[in-house]
Amino acid sequence: MKRKPMKRLTALIIAALMVCPAAGCRTNPPEEAKGANVSAEVKKNARVSYLGPEGTYTEEAAQFFFPGAGAMLPEASVPQAIADVAEGKADYAVIPQENTLGGATINYIDALLAEQDVYVAGEVILPISQTLMGVPGASLDDIQVVCSHAQGIVQSAEWRKEHLPDAEAREMDSTAAAASYVAETGDKTIAAVAAPGAAKLYGLEVLAKNVQITDANKTRFYVISSDPGTGDGHTRAVFEAVCEANRIDDIIIEIHNAGLELVTIHDRPEGSRLGSYRYIIEVENTAGIPQKTLENIGKIPEVRCLGSFESVEKK
């Protein structure tokens, strides 16, 4: 049976009305309810994996969400941090999900979707203040190479174009890895774009503050767990939908009719045929999402619930 164009158009209009940018969405509970208090399911003295080394924004997000963590476990990659949870080495992993300027961290979303036995148990929104740092005695006039994570490269592009137009941009595994590399080389011609705390941690000097495009720069991080939880009453949830593009509007309508508003949606190639995608769909209901609602949406043939949670924001 042919699909009706009007139905697709209606779905797109509904989706447009429902979309809420990450930086502007309401987050519950407020900052003072951060950490292990955001959910009774969050374990105290937890082992938490994150994208290392020490000094990354991901570590900052992990410390904010888990102020009483038993152990912080820096890993060389996001897939390894997620694997720590799947294998029982860690109770949780914290991974970047989306940035105001750089958009979705696609390779990290892929890593999440590739693992079938982990769930989203929380979300942290962190303000990002990118800082240019170099070895002691270096100045802006010395800098010929700027190292950072791919997101740091993107977020500082406009500033570098104005202040370091001839400097080469070099991508690293993380912002902290870039800072560590600069410290190890001791080369005054190389600088890193990283979190402010990385300068002190690696013995570097701050050459310029706030080198991102806007002061409204924020990154969202998912807290990953192997426990699906009960989900009853959480205000956020995330689903994976595997389907052809002409099916996603129907799924969005079903989610909307269940009383949930769309927060964000990203698509990734499904990998077996053209026109088929894996969608990651985050939704919210500030009054709380009943477990029954999650179960009903999860019964849609193409849909899998990846977890429900609370979102907290560091001011």
C-alpha cells in the first residue's frame, strides 16, 4: 500500500515542534541534586570508566555525576570505556554524546549502538571552556601546531583562524592527550586546546582562554550502565530504532502519542542496505515517564529501549 505524503508531512511538522536543543532543555533535578542522588539506582563507591587520560572534559563530567566514586578508570578510547561496563570491569562509563558547536560525536554514538548489553543511566551537560596552552615560556608568536581532540579542533576553528591563521591543526585522541603530548615534547611551537585544569595537571602555561566560538558552548555526556533499571518516573529516555528512512516518521508519531517529547535524534547507516538507518532517539516528559510507556514503545518491532534517566547540568 502506498504511503500517504500528507502523513509524512504531518510527522515532520510534529517532529519540528517537538525538537528541543540540548542546551535549552529543562534538566531535572537541579544542580544541587547532582551525583549519586539523581537516581536511587546509581551505585555509591562506583567504578567509573571514562575517556582519558586525566584532565579530559569527560573526567570532569564523571566527577560531577559521581562525587563519591570509588575509582575513576581512564581509558584510551570510548569503546574501551563502554567495554569495561559490558565486561564488569566498571560499574559505569561516561561518554561524550553531543556538543553545541561540533554536533553529535558520531563515532561515540556508533560505539554505544554497537554494544547490546549496556544502557543509558544518566546524562550530564557540561559547559565547555576551551583553553590554549603551551610549554612554559611559549607565546602565541611561537605556535606552529595546535593539538586537540576533533571536537576541540572544530570548536576553536574560528579563534585559530583569527589569531593563529598559519598554525597546523593536529587531531589527538582527547584534549588531555593533546596537553600531555605538548608537555612531553617540551616544544614551544606546539600548543594544545584542552580543559583549563589540564594546564596545571601537565605543567603547561595558559596562552589564551575561551578559544571556542561562543561562551554558550556545552557538551552532553551519557552515563552508561549494564543495568537496564526500572525506569519508572525518570524524565528522560533514549531509544534505538533500526528501520528505513520512510518508516521513522511513523515511529516518531507513536512516541509523541505516548506523551513524550523529542529532545534529539541522530541517524547512522544501518550497514546492510542503502536507505536503512539506526536512529538514536532521546525523549522527555518532565512529569515522569511510566515504565509501562517505555515497555509499550519498546514493543514497536524496530525499536529498542536504551534506558531511562535524569539529566543534570553543571553551571
